[in-house]
Amino acid sequence: MTAGNLTNVELSGENFQLVATDVGGVASAGYLIGITAPFGATMHTVAVARVDGSGHLYREALENLWANFAAEHGSTEGRSLALANVRFDADALNLFVYTKSTVSVRADVIEFVP
């Protein structure tokens, strides 16, 4: 099952400014005795046991992206920020007894101004 969320926002005139470009976040999870395969925008893992990470890779990658943004551009609290040009990438490492899935996300950050 793939979950999605789509919001349309009009970016016209001077109602926004580009705050940061190519901000990134990464998340990984490791498993014993299994296999991982990325299929388009989704990552599928079948394994006996998770030994590293939470398994919520897309959520953690986005949280990591926002943490990286805040470290360089200040807190996100009270600001009207949005991600634009969001790109996901998935990678899988499959060994005989260990598999690791990694998701990375990159985006530009815009801020709406009055």
C-alpha cells in the first residue's frame, strides 16, 4: 500500500521566497535474514528481524531534512514553510544474512510572506 498526500498551493507574484535549496535528509534500517527492494516511490523489505532503525524510513528522512534545515536556517516554529521540488531516492543493500534499506529525500524550502 502506498500512502500519498497532495496539496496545491499557488506560488505567484511575491507571496513566497525561496529560503533554501537542495536540503536533504536520510534514514536507514537494518534487518537480519531478509531482502529489500525499492520499487518506484516505495521500499519493500521482508525479513525475520529488524536490528537497526525504526522502519519508518520516509517519515524519519523528512524529520531529518527539517532538522538539517533548522540547523542551518533557524527554527521552523511559527514560520509558514513548505517543501517544493521534493525528490525521494531509495537504496538497498542485500547480503546473505543482512539487508539494509535507506531512503533519502531532497527538497527546496519556501516560506510564504504576507
